[in-house]
Amino acid sequence: MSNNEARVVLKARRVSFSWEGTPLHWVPEDPFTSHTINVLHLLLPAGERWFVHVYKQVLPEIRDERLREDVIGFIGQEAVHSQAHDEVLPHLRELGLDPTPYTAQVDWLFEKLLGDRTLPPGKARRWWLMERVALIAAIEHYTAFLGDWVLNAEELDRRGADPTMLDLLRWHGAEEVEHRSVAYELFMHLDGGYRRRVRTWATAFSTLVFLWQRGTRFFLEHDPTLVAGRATFRDFHRRGQEGVLPSTGALARSVPRYLSRSYHPSQEGCTAQAVAYLAASPAATAAEKGAA
């Protein structure tokens, strides 16, 4: 966290979303944007469960008590994120789009390919654990980037995007901005090697691009309301120019920031804006009142 921002104590927040009134194309008349963002519901449940699994393994190695508290708060928030996005999937099935074939592949990626391996205690086992800690730091750079983007994506409001879906995305995005420094600071605490940071960034970025375009194509091809749904880079670039998706220019500029030797996640987003949204989020405030 940057020196000019007060430290925020991280905590998991209760949320409550009701999906009955959310249409399949929750950005009106824009299946491409709706499904590009819907990919989050396919990737995040398994991905954030994986974050939690890895971080529980490294907790005993954290020697800084403040960082340890932040990691515990991070784990709590990520577990709630995973559950919240997972709860969207039954609604998609009710609307005629079953994501199971794709989510099965994502589960395999995180549970098998990136899961625990049968390695002897010592260097090999620690190498694999540190690789995954570094991968999470790289992924969290992009979750913070996306969180900051969606908090400021006013064009989605202007186009009449479904308010419940927007609240889910902004609640989640705000917490990503709020805890954006944790994964990087944990990596620096446990390892911090620059070559590892670059290598795992390349792996994380290429994998995210591959999974995202594959997920968007899956949704468009299986959407029961579309005759010939297709996804192209031109569509993504144009939506970025219009402000309903992140722009390709902003994505490109995010790369050298992370690869800079002077990088720190506090350079991404604004904690005050994130905390302000979390205090006003309809889902968070409704759940808090219900628990009172």
C-alpha cells in the first residue's frame, strides 16, 4: 500500500444477490459485451478457490504479522468472491446456457495442472509453491486493473446494464482494489525474484487471454438466442473504444507497469473509491441489514 493511503483492515463482507430479473444479455442488445464479462463467472470460482488453497499452505512461512493479517483477510474475501460468482451459474442454466463443459476444463486447470504435485520435500516442492505464489501476484495485477476499470465504467450505466450484475462486478472489483497489494507483497516477502516475476507474468497473461477468448466464444456459440454467435478481436477493440470493455490500449499499458522494477500495486486504482463503493453496495448493505 502506498505511503499516502491509510491501511485498510481487510475483511470478508456478506453479500446477497437476487438473479431472477437479470437477463442473459444483461448489457441491452449487446451479447458480445455481456458474454465477455460473463466469462468471469466461469473462471473465478475455481481460480479463487485455488488462491485460497495456495495461500493456506504459505501462511506458516509469513514472518510479518501485519502481512499475515492481510493474507488472512484476502483469503476470506476471495472465498466469498468464488461463492458469489458460482451462484450466477444456475441462473445461466435456467436461461438456456449450460456452462458445465467449460467450467470442467477450468476446474481441471486449477485443480490438476496448477494443483499440488507429488514432490519430495525440499527445493522442488518449494519451487512449485513459489511459482504459484508468483502466478497469483501476476493475476492479481489484472484483477485490480479490472476492478478499477469497472468502478469507473460509466458507459455501462448509460447503456442500461442490469444493476444487480453491475453491483456484483463493482463489489468484487472494489475488494480487488482494496486488497490489490497483498499478493505482490506476499510474493516479495517470500521470494521476490525478478526473473520469476517476469516468467510467471508471461504465463499468467497468456493463459488469461487464452481462457477469456475461449470462454467468450463458448458463450456466444452456445447462446440459445443467437443464430451464429462469434467473437473477434475487432469486436473487443471496438467495445473498448466505446467504454463498455477495457480498452486494448489500457491493457497494453498495464504490462510495462507490472514489469517495472519499481512496480507496486498501489499504483493501480484508488482505495478511497473502492471503500466508498463497498459502503454503498446494494448487495453488501442488504446482507448487513439482514444479519443485524
